[in-house]
Amino acid sequence: QVQLVESGGGLVQAGGSLRLSCASSGTIFSQNTMGWYRQAPGKQRVLVASITDNNRVNYADSVKGRFTISRDNAKNTVYLQMDSLKPEDTAIYYCKVIFGYGAAYWGQGTQVTVSS
């Protein structure tokens, strides 16, 4: 079993920054992709950024140049540095890990609110 715990969400003014963390525990396989997703009220959950075990990254167009995803394999933790935040970034942010054999796990989510 795998557990993911997000932290770092909160309330910030537009233009500000937040850093999200997602710590994983349990049986962690080395081949995995970790990602951040977000879900705004009344909208579907969408991919924000992902990073593979060999550090290949992918970003949604809406966050390119503002958000940076990184990982610390020794700590089984993935980070999302969010700069130049906009009100439209307001959402619940979820962490997800996908293992090479197909299993996937989600965290419980952390709220990010950006005020204008």
C-alpha cells in the first residue's frame, strides 16, 4: 500500500508564491511518474505537471513558466513551486503516483486559494 500526503497549500495574493510538497510512504517502486493535478469548483480534475523517475517533466500550458515540479527520490517526495500565482490557479491540488506496472495512488488534496 502507498500513502501520499500533500502539504503547503493556503491563501495567497495574486502574484505570490507557494510550494507544495507530496511525501509518499509504503511500498515505493523505483519506476514511477509523479504528478500534480488540480480541480477547481465545478470543473474536472486536470494535470498541472508531472515528472518521471528520470526527471522528464511535463507542464500544462496554463502554468508553463510559472510552476516548477521537482522530486527528491531519497525522500520519496515531489514538489511543486508555484510562482506568479493567479486567481484562476485556485483549486484543490492533488498528488498522484503512477508505477511502471500500472498501479496509481492519489493523495487527499490540499487547497490553494489565490485572492485578487
